[in-house]
Amino acid sequence: MKQLAILIMCSVISLCSIAQELEKDLVFDAVKAERAALERTFEPRAERGGEASLSLPFFDDFATYSLPTSDPNIPVELQRWSDDNVRINCEFPILPPTIGVATFEGLDRTGYPYNFVSGDEYGPADTLTSLPIDLEGFSEFDNVYLTFFFQGGGLGNEPDPQDSLVLEFFSPFGDETSWFHVWSTPGSEMETFEQVFIPITENIYLQDGFRFRFRNYSTLGGNVDMWHLDYVFLNNNVNPDNFDFFEVGFVNCPNSLLLDYTAMPWTHFLVNPTQFMDQSVTTTQRNLSVNQADNVTSGYKVDFEGSIVNNLNAFSQVVVAPLEVFDTEYAVNSAPNNFVFDETVNDTCAIFDVSFYQDNIGILTGEKVGVPDNDSIVFQQTFTNYYAYDDGSAEKAYALNIAGGQVAVKYTVATTDTLLGLFIHFTPYLDDVSTETFLMRVWGDGSGQPGDEIADNFEFKSPTFYNDGYDVFGYFEYDDPVEVDGVIYVGFGQNGDAELNIGLDKNTNSNGTRLFYKLGNGAQWLQSGIEGSVMIRPVFKSGKTFVWNSTEDLSEIEANVYPVPTTGMLTIEPTLDFQQNYTADIVDVNGRTVLTEAGLFGRSQLSLRDLTEGVYILVLRNQNGEAILRRRILKKN
């Protein structure tokens, strides 16, 4: 039976219970949920499967989105599959062949468990099915092979021995149209990827319309029993004993050029920009070639609204040996680049597009396989009004299981500012805790651990869960804004013993020196023993003159607004009893109207694709110009 909670540290033992901090596997995937919600906003387009079969070679390294989608920003030519159950990501695997894998687990395409009633139900879960492929005209002598890499577990929950990853072939031949089992492997914990070669020699498969599919058999109640699939390649003239990938590609995904943070308030950064820049950033790369050494150049670019800084540097190794996994160090705030984000671009916020790149040496011909998609990594460096250690993606959940338990995260505030609230990523779990309560807390420094409370907070809060959105954070305000500086600790104290599961990012690790917890009232503060970064972020005024307060929310009409957050299209659905034209304004945190759409009626859609990432306010106005609805929304890139 799969145990969804992993007990990490036991500190207080009684006859009836054990009080402890917990690291738990998720039962909800916000990335899948956002993708499903996003798909509902697109105009459907013809399925790729309605076209002619794909021709050889078939290849997918999951460096780009290749599942079926109506997203106009993703070309239909990139689609290789007919279902979208898996999650394409770079957060869960350990040292994949190159960035991007397809992850199989126990959650469906909407991010929810296949079986939410019983956490122990077992059966077929995620399926990844290729589009039809034309193999007509090939014979057993043409050396047609399917090859791929797989890993069990990675940074996620490893599959148990009774779990399995299965490969099946579809025969479109005459009366033999059916799926056949051709390969499987039992569950186990794996720290490396293993490559498999499967020959395709039987005539029933060597037809136009051939397909193959991967499927995992697992527990159906959570983000558990994980398998990661990468570098799927199908072609003829393949010799497993002399097969080579001609490519050097990135393996990991860096997410910040800052020393300690992934995000921070812009006005705080401006206090001493060089102090907050990292000296260097390291990427991990891999030479996939079995036989060929290589040498490539690399660098990184920083783009702010079309103004680009390009810092080129060479690999630390002159020659990259075959099959070598190596690290490359990029100078940031050190010679020869001495890079600092441009201080003049804005007054209260700024978002920079950062991309690491290397020379494109990838090809896809014959027995030499490589692609350019693995030759770049892109992320955004965000400076708005909050600090963050995490990368925005939760791989696990963190919780305490005792009444009066307290969680505190240490931050060093660069300048005196007003602390308004916290962004907290609560993740849904099998037990509904949406009615449980907690109290906001902020502490001063007490010799390296939380000290005296800085302000009183008596207003009870409850976890907020977002079903549609990329690991969204709920915003929770302190009772009164409080002025702080220097070292502070932010968090909350829970009233009951129910586990208020907070997102835990496993690709960063700030917990070891910055996360503290207390097992009940009167207990001592303890330093966390769980690796990762708990997803709690302090929010500041940050020099902004316009602060949206939740008590000012206005809703004179009922309307559904989704998805929140959104990466592009925002849908507004007033109820049927609102039968008049209306105007929609999008207002930024400084009170400026950045988008207006007039003459709307009934269900409408707004395109926010050109807006930068951040918090905005949607304001609907009636025909008289009176505000009839205000709703906080979040734009993600």
C-alpha cells in the first residue's frame, strides 16, 4: 500500500499521537490543472490525428510542449501524441538525458487523482499514445527500432515493485487491429536513466497507421509511483550496438541570477544591486554521444522590453568527453561580465527575460540524433513586491500535525518597508482543510531563530485552494500593515491538528537555514530537517502608491472569471440575469488602467498575453460607467 506521507522528523511522542513535521507526496497537480483550464479558453482546432500519418523519424525529447492542444502559440507540427495525461516538466527527474521529460503518476489530465475516494486504489493511470505513424514498406531487415530513456522516482515518489511502466504496440493490420504488450519494467527507485531498444519486425506493425503507447500502473490516489520518460526515437537503419546521439544538451533548469532569491521587491533590489546578484550560475549539461568528444560555446542573454545584454563565455572544459555529464559556470556579477540588472528600467517593478544558450550542434539524420530545443533555457527574473526562495513549482507538500503548531520562514529585508501579507501555496489533499483556521504571524530575530512577535494578529484565516492555475499562491493579509526591516520571520500558527499542506519546492533548498517550526504552544523552536523550500512569500508595499485591499472587493453582479491565474486569455461570464453591455478594465498594482475593452455583452474573453507577470484588478463597469465588479487576478507567463 502506498504511503502518501513520509515521516521525516519525530520530536514529541505521546501515547496517542506523534507530533512532527511531515514531507508528503501531492494529491493535486496545479500544472496539469492549469493546462486543462487553459485548453477550455481556446477555440478548438482540427486534431492532428485527422491528417496523414507521421513519417520516420519520430522523435520527442519533451523540451517543448508536444501534447495535443488548441493553443495558437504552439504549432500543430510539434504535436506527436494523441492524449495529454502526462506532465511535461524539468522539475521531477534527476539528471535526465536533456531538459524536459514526460512524467507518469496517479493524477489525471486535470491534476486530480484518478480515484479521489480511495487513496489506495490501483490500476492503469497515465497513458501517452503516439499519433499514427507510416511504417508501410519496411521489413524486418530494415532495422526499425523504438528507443527511449526512463527513470523511476527521481525527485518524486518512486514506484513500488508491484507498479510498472508498460509499452504497447498497435497493429492496424486487417483483422488484427489491437494493442499488444511488448515491454514492461517493475517499479524501483532509480537515480539514473536507463535506455531501451525495442525492435519492430512483425508485419502486423509494419503498416501505415502503426502506433505505440506508454502507460503506468500505479496507485490512483495521488502524485505517486512516478516514471519519467525522455528521448523517444523511432527510425529505421538503427543498430543498437553502434547507435549514437550527436548532441550536447542542457540537463537542469536554472531559475535565478540572484544570490539568495528567485524573486524580490524591485525597490529593495535597488538599495544595493550588486549585493543581491550571484557571482556565477552553474548549469549541468550532458554529451549524449557515445563516440564523439565535442566543444561548444555558451552564454546567457538578459532581455528587458527588447533591450538585450548578451554575455558570452566558453565552457570550462576545452573538450567534452563522450557521455560526460559536466557543469558549466557562467560569470554573472564577476569578471569578465560583472552583470547587474539595469537599475534605470522602472521605479517599482521590473521583469527580465533570461535565457542560457549554447551553440546548436544538434542534427536529426540517420543514426546521428540531436535537436536544437535542448540548447536553451528560458526563465523570468521577477522584481515586483515579494521575496521568494522557491521556483514556483511544488514537488511535495510540507505540514505539521499538532494543534498550536507554528511555521516560520526567515527573510532579510533589504530596506525599511511595510509588510502587507503573505503569498502561501496551500495544496489540496485527501482531507478537506478549507474550514481549518490559522493566525498570521511575524517575528523579529531572536539570536538566529524566531524571537518576539512584532505585531498582533487576531483575525482567523483559512487555506485557499486554486483548482486552475500554475502552483498559485493565495494572498493572506496581516491584520494591520507593519513596518519592518532587517531579519524577520514570517508564517502562521495553526489552531487545530489538521495538516495544512504547504507547497514544498524540491529544486531549491532554503529550508536548512531558514525554516523553523514549533510543535505546539510552549514548545521550543526547531530547525527544519526537510530539504527544499517551503512556499511562503512575504509581500511588501514596495514603494507603490496603490494598494488593493481585499475589504474593497466589489461584487454587485455575479460573474465567473477564469482561469485565475491566466497565461493569456481571461474569460468573463456574467450570470444570465445581467442583460446589458459592460466595459472591462484591467488595472495594475499602481492603479493604472493597462487594458480596456468596451461594448461587451454576456460571455467575453480578454487577451492578457501582452501584460507582464503580476497581480492585476479586473473592473467591470455598467453602461453608466459605474463599477459593478472588482476581482483580483494573476497573470503568469
